[in-house]
Amino acid sequence: IKKLFMYSLMLGLGWYTVNSAYGDTIIMPCRLDVPQNLMFGKWKYEKPDGSPVFIAFRSSTKKSVQYDDVPEYKDRLSLSENYTLSISNARISDEKRFVCMLVTEDNVFEAPTIVKVFKQPSKPEIVSKALFLETEQLKKLGDCISEDSYPDGNITWYRNGKVLHPLEGAVVIIFKKEMDPVTQLYTMTSTLEYKTTKADIQMPFTCSVTYYGPSGQKTVHSEQAVFDIYYPTEQVIIQVLPPKTAIKEGDNITLKCLGNGNPPPEEFLFYLPGQPEGIRSSNTYTLTDVRRNATGDYKCSLIDKKSMIASTAITVHYLDLSLNPSGEVTRQIGDALPVSCTISASRNATVVWMKDNIRLRSSPSFSSLHYQDAGNYVCETALQEVEGLKKRESLTLIVEGKPQIKMTKKTDPSGLSKTIICHVEGFPKPAIQWTITGSGSVINQTEESPYINGRYYSKIIISPEENVTLTCTAENQLERTVNSLNVSAISIPEHDEADEISDENREKVNDQAKLIVGIVVGLLLAALVAGVVYWLYMKKSKTASKHVNKDLGNMEENKKLEENNHKTEA
């Protein structure tokens, strides 16, 4: 500002000033009207003590130019015909008071010119930057440097585009300048000491240099600088990895502790349930194959500040299932078998019963075992909220029973054959054998039904020509059971025994039987009379054929045998 004031003062006094950029050509008009009787013209400059130094001469008559032997202006001067002086490659040392002199025979005219030289400084740069800044500490942020300036300029610091002003204990700015004795150019350095806060995170800092040029004041800004702000941890948090909605027995748990400071803490103390002393570790601590007793509060704190602590509650879910009895169990038919499936879990569990892969509506209960109760039972339980927590136990129930036999017979409506059925119940599956009582002949041509729920039947079709007794033998690993049935010759009518009926239809049949009791009584009386007559008739007839037709499809041959018997009787 002082120098600008001096420049303005010179102009106010009528002094002519030429402004030139460093390295450019300085052009100084003489600013005098050339008189007609001019003899010659000269240029000189004045030393600081006022003594003159002549540098250029031009004669108006000889039209010749001469330059004085001044080392600093050697080969740099040029004097035109109108006495305009040019100085190439302007230097700082060219800042002088030059005078143009026009000389006549009787007078000397002079016109002074002030030369000012300006040098634009280099773009300012923030150097010696701090690696990091710490909150609540006054610390050197960096140096802002701008070089090769003339005249010297001013440096300003900015935070996020706003000017930083000195503030005791918070902002300290130290400015200094140095001049190169050879070039006379200035280097300016401004050091900023700054007390940072967390608000300075990611805030850009810049600096600028303001200088004077030929056309006035100008400003150049530096690149932005962002600093890593260190601040202490004010809060810690604890996390459970991997994040799960529920933890079950057998899982691995990793605890992670984090502090919100910068840089973040690298070590912590981890506190496990029931353990008052912390375990020193990095920011993670892993528990493997956890059990239900690992349920509780887990905490972590800073090493040097144990009062800063974080906690989280962890529940380790568990599920126990006990099936009694389990495995392979063998019981006798009619036995009672209590079955219990006991569940112990960390929360309510769902229970599902399956039999042979078919879901049951309720848990099985056996007060009296039946063959259809046998099978593979599975009790399965799960915690719906805990992925993968399932348990299952199985019971393979075997119901054994000695063979039970019931035999029935039925005459074909044509009267040519009779169907004898041996109904067998037992487990393991009994083997059935047919024999003819007396002869001991084995009947092999039989038809068997599927073995379902411990029951099946075997049947034969015969056309006996005489009364015979058939024996059905059923045998399994437990016992051998025998039952016999008398079968009359096909020529003798007899009452057929009904086929075995199902349990659910037995009650209906009993009800219907009650309705016909009276009819049956009457028929029995009639049957008694007919039986006496029939017995007398049989006494007179020949002995019935002793052969049993074992071929189930040979019905025509049986008929012919019967016709022959009747002819013989006639």
C-alpha cells in the first residue's frame, strides 16, 4: 500500500511512470517537442545519490547513435529518431529515474520518466504439510510458499473458502519474505498453526498470494489440501458376526468391537458372561461351538479407558428331544405300549409325528396293539425362528402274534364246486398248508390274498364226491396252529359259513342278525326234519367217491362223475 501511495504521489507531482513486466521491453518516450535548432539528444539515469549516468547519445546533424559503456545496459538499448528509448529484458535493477535531454545552442530541455518493473510470483503451494492433525491441539498445518515476486506480496490462508484470521490459541500465522540478492526477487512464506476440531474433517485448506502487476493488484490461489483429522474415541460398539436372527448350539460366534475415534483403536478388552476379568484381543474375538451356557451379556471396552464399554445380549438356542421307547421295539399283539416324546428347548417348539412318512394328526398311543400299529414312527421337532435347529428320533414298532385261523366254506351257485377259505392272522407272516385229513394229501393249488396288517387268506375250490375233512395249518416263528373243516359232498346241500367280515361291518351284521332270529328258529325246525330224511336217503346210496378234484377249472369232469354215480344207483 505504501508503494502504491508513492506511485500516486509521483503522478501527482507530474512525473511520468512507465510500468513494465519483468523480462519485457521497457519503452520510454522522450515526451519533449523536438526544437528546430536541436543539436543532439541524450538519455541518462540518476543514481541513488543523484549523480547522472549517461547511457545513450544521438546527433541531429550526423544522424548517428552512440551508447555509453555502461555494463548493465550493454546490448540492451535502442534509441529511435524521435528519441524514444527502449530497454530490452527488463530487470528489477531497471527501476530508476530516467531523463531525456534535448540540447540546442542556447538551451537544454529535460523530461524525467520513472520506470517500475513487476514480476508475477509463482503459484502458491502448500508444503511441509502435517501428516495428520489432532483435535484440541495447536499444530503446524503447513507452509504456503510463493517465489520470484517483485514487489513482494501478501499471503492469505483459507478454510473451506473463508479467510483465516489470527486467533490466540487457535490460529497462528507467521509470515516472512526473503529477497535474492542477485535477481532481487522475493520469496514469501506463510506458516499456519491451527487448532483443529472434528468439524475440520474433510475440510479443504488453501492459501493465496496477492501481488501488484503492471495493470494493478492480482491474486493467485493454491491447490486444496485436505488433512487427516485425529480425534479420540468417544464411544464403542459391539457387534456379533455373522449377523444372525438367532444363534444355536454348535455355531461359531465372532464378537467385533469398534471405536469411533480416528485412528480407530486396535485392541480391546472383551468380557464374557460370568468372567469379571477382560480378555485382551484385537477388535475381534471368536467363540467356537457354543453351548447353551454361553447365553448372557457380552461386553467390550477400551484398553486404557475401561469405563467406556459396550454390551450385547446373546441367546444360544437349544433343542433336546427324547423318544421313549426308540429304535426297534417288538411287542405282542394286544400288549399296551406307552410312547412319549419329550421336548426341551429355549423357546416353544413345534412337534410333528410321522408314520411311514405320513403325518399323524396326534401322537400315537397304544393301549392294545394291533398288527396295523406296526411301522416306522418319527417324532420331529423344530424351532421355527432358528434356522437349522431340528431334531428327530424314530421308533420301529414290530407287533408279533401267534397264528390265528378261521375257516369258511361256500358252495358255488351251480352246485358243482365249493370254495374253502382259510383266514389267517399273525406276525411274522404265517405259512399256510392245506391237507386232507385221513389221506394226508397236500393241496398245492391254492390262491392267496395280499398280506395286509397281519392278515391274509388262502382258498381252494374243490368238487368232493364224498364227505371230506380239510385241515389248514398256519405256522410262523412263534407257533404252529391247525384248524379243520368238514366239507360234504357236492351232492349234499349244507349251510355255508359266511366269509370273514371287517370289524367296522361286524356291528351292522349283528344288528341285522337280531331281526331274523325268529325266522332262523323256524328254519332250524324244518332243517331238523329234512336232515332225518336226508340221512335215511344217504344210507341207501353208495359210498361217495373218495377222490377230491384238485383242478380248479375241471368243473365238467366233476359233473360227468356225478351223472355216472346216479346211473349206478339206478
